[in-house]
Amino acid sequence: MKFFQLKNFLRSFFHSRKIQIICIILIIGISTTLGIIYYPHSSGTTWYASNQYFTPKDSFPPAQIAVKDPSILFFEGSWHLFFTGIQYDEEGIPVRSINYVSAPTLDELEEAPRFKIKSFSNNTKRTAAPQIFYFEPDNKWYLIAQAEYEDRYTPIYSTTTNISDPSSWSNVLPLVERFEHDKWIDFWVICDYTTAYLFYTRNHEDMYYMITTLDSFPFGFETPTKVEANIKVHEASMVYKIKDKQEYWLLTENQYCGNRREYFISKTSTLNGKWSDSELFATQNDLQFSDPQNQWTSAVSSGELIRFGYNQMMEIISTEKVEFFFQGAPRVKIFQYSNTEWQLGIIRNFNDESEGIVYQNEHSELFM
């Protein structure tokens, strides 16, 4: 008797319209969290994906698990790549470090010697997310990163006059003294002709920037200002100027569908002006792989656009021929960001790579 009562109760329970709706919502929510359901959205741009250029190696312990957060430029005939490396300590906790590799071509980076930038591991923890540029007013290279410095998560920097010598970087110093408890992450410096701007993400939801004069840099950053626009951001923002145009791009990484990653874009004519609302820039469904048998990433995550030069202006040469050097992750149903074997590759918004600045840099003799 009790069995039939239970059966009738369950039948009437699940026949309830409200209960059916709740069950559907729960199923969608759980499936999305696990990455089983994918959003069928697209930026409308086809991004042509290379194979991996740079991967973790057991022979280089600081980056045995993942290589990520690339900052890259071309100088004196070689690519100079700075990146976050991840390894596990004895307790299985991820340990991050800033590292360096250089080679004449992107294809040669994988086998080139890798070096840990040791000054970024002194008196810091959780050091990550480098940005490299040459600051012309000082005639020095600056390497910006984020770290726990004196028990505060803050932007730090180091300098050198020789980008090719990984042992030449100075001891790190804070770029800004933290003055609030809100989380700051992923710092980015860009300059115009009078002012240096420090952009960063606050609490994984808002974009802020501080300013100082070129004469004062790297000191004097103050007065945080919120970017007033509908900016979709979780972390890993970057800002570029379009060469010979009064136009700037703000690229922001956002998360969706079980912590998967994609990029959005906002635009402005002045760095301290009003930005446009975010629009989708590049996502998984935009990718077309050069090798269909090697669809190695389901994420478009932290990276950098290939720049025209290497100075503090952070310029790209074209909006029609964009090359994005980024971190990607293998296709897995459960996407665990911190435990993912991140690798580095390129996506382009054009199909013929010989039309891009990477090819022009590596075959400069053809363009003389």
C-alpha cells in the first residue's frame, strides 16, 4: 500500500508545471557549470587558429604544468616572450613564476632555452601576468606583473637595459601602494605623448585606471577612475592604440559556461574618455583550425595582440590584420582553470598568414 501511495505522490509531484520548470532550470544550471552545454554564440568573425607554438615541458620545472599569460614583442631580429609558468609544490599547490624565452621565429620558441626571471620570485608570491615594453623616455625595458608583495596583491615592476639577458632584471618594486581591500588583478600600462595609464580589473567585474605623467613614471599613479561603460570583464585586460589613428582598443577576458574563456572589445578615441560598450571579439565558436585533427583549444584566454613596435605606446598596425598570441586549453567537459595545461598559439582574423606582421618580422628581407 505504501509503495502505491509513494508512486502516486511522485507521479502527481512531477506532473506539476512549476516542478517541471524548476527541474529544467536545475539541469541547465548543472550542465552549464560542468561545461556540458555550450553557448552557440559567435562574434561574427572567423579566427584562424595555428597549432601550438609553445607548451609546458618537464625539462623546465617552473613551467611543467602550464605556460600562460604571454607578453611578446619582436626586437633586433628575435621574438622575446615573457610568460607565467606553473608547477606544483610538494603539497600539490600551484606555484607561479615569470619566465623568458627568445628565438628568431615563433616556430623556434618551443625548442629554445627557457629561463626563470629570478628577481620576480624574491619577496613575492603568486607572481603572474607579465607585460613587457620599452619606455623610451628612460631608455629602459619595463616588465610589469602582479604578485603578493609584502602581503598585498599589487602591481610590481622591474627594469633592465638588456632584454636578452634574463639575469639582468632589477629587484622588483611596487608600482602602486595598495590602499583598499578590493581585489586588483592583471595590470596594463599604456602611454600617450604626455601621460602613462595603468589599467586593471577590480573585483573581477569593473575596469579602472590610474594616471601619472611621463616624467614621473613609474611613480605617481593615483586617483583610480572607473571606465564608464558596460564592460564585460573577468580579468586579463589589455589596451592598444591603432597606429596612425586616434583610436584605442580595450580587450577584456570574460568567463562563461563553466569557466570557459572568451574576449570582448571596447573602443574609444582617448584613453581617459568614454569607452563603447563591450562587444564579443573572439570565442570558441569563431575558431577555424589550420589542422582539423589538432583542435587543441576550446578557450580564447589571456594573451596579447602582436604589436607594430615595442615601446610604451602599445601600437598595433591594423584592425583588419589582427594576430592574437594567446593561451588555449584542451577540450574537456569540466573546465578547471587553475589545473589546466595551458599552451600558447595564435589566432588571426585573416587566412593568409603571409599578410601579417609576424610573417613580415620573420621575413624582413622580403620587405626591404
